[in-house]
Amino acid sequence: MLRICLLLCCLCTVVNCRADSIEVYCDDWPGFCQQDGKGIYLDLVRAIYQPHGYQVTPHIVPYKRALAVIAKKGGDMAMGVYRDEVTGVRQPRYPASADDLTVFMLKKWQPKWQGEKSLQGQSVVWRRGWAFDKYIAVTMQWHEIDSDEMALQLLGKERYRYYLTAGVLCANEDIPPNLHRAFLRWIPTYPIFADTPQGNRMMDLWDKGMVELIRSGNLADIYKHYQLYDYYQGFIRELEQKAAASPAPE
């Protein structure tokens, strides 16, 4: 009987561990989701869910795969997703960050650049899986590539006119001298959650946790830890204003 009781206790412990885990999927984005388990997105997830007893397990996979896993309810959440980009999932009120939508072009095209309307009918390239065509009003001849390096090389060879990306991922020292960069606008990025009972709980905890992190200043501290606070200061202030107008978390 004692052995049976011990076995049942062990089984209950295993079940509880599984119930308290949260599977997070994200692409390999320096400063946000990294192979070493560091990054703003992963730090935010830990700050929100670990106090509630959840063990965070990150999975660094290509972006499209991350979205597919959550849409098929194979994981709990994915990071860095635009509003309404994916159907059949849950999405919270508060974003984790934002993409600084940036365009790269040869310097010889800079005098003709007039903002987003200059993308109309032009050959444009961006990273595979990104959905910029849903968030830019003009019609483009767009294609997908696998890396920033490949995109910049293709611009240099004049295979494409423009490259769209999140500017924070491209350090100035890595940009060839014959290219010009121009900031377009911020596009907020959110987590998505599986449309399951646990996904619904995770979404509720996310919004409550984000309000607490914003009001306490811990959100700003996480960005400062990765030397990105100054870059995102305007965006963080917008979140602070939003949180100030929200009811206090229960």
C-alpha cells in the first residue's frame, strides 16, 4: 500500500508540473527571443507567468512555424505577432513591443522617396513569414527572403527597389554605405494564445501582468537591460498612458 501511495504522489507531481508549464514559441530575434533563453519577449513572459507558478519553456523556431503551432493548439503562446494577423487564436489588449517599420533602399533612390506611397507598384522584399502586405495600404510587387544579409545584397544588385524590416534588428554598422534607411511607423506586436482554456487563462494573466509591469516601471527596466529603452521610449510612454487609464488589476 505504501508503494502505491508513493507512486500516486509521484504521478500527481508529474501532472502538476505539466499543468504549470507554458510553451512559448518565437523566432530567433536578437534582443527579443534568443537561443540562449534571453531577450525582451522571454523576460516579459517570465515576469508575468512565473509569479503564478508557471515554468516557461521557450522554443526558438521560424516565425511561420511558431504561428502554425499555436493555431493548431500545439503550444500555449507565440510572440511578436501583429494584430489580427492569425485567425483561430486569442490575442490580448496589450502588446509586448512594436516593430519600427523601416525601409532600406539604394541612396540613389532617396531623392524620390516620399514615404509609403513610394512603395506603390514597386518591387519590395521582406523576411519570410512577415505580413507587411496586410498593414501597408498601397499595392506592392512583394517577395520573401530568408535573411537580412540576403535582402541587402539583393538591393545592392538592384534586384529589388526596397527592403522592409524592423529597423531595430539592423545595426547601422551592418548596413552597406550605398544604402539609405528611412523609418516609416510603429506596428505593435502582440503575443497570441491557443484558443484553449489554458490559452484563455494565459491571455487574461498577460493583460493584468502587463498593466502591473508598466505601472511599476519594470517594463522600462527590462528594455533598459537590453539597452533598448531609449529606442522604444515613445512606444513605452504610449503604453504608460494606456495603463494609467485602465482599471487596477484584480
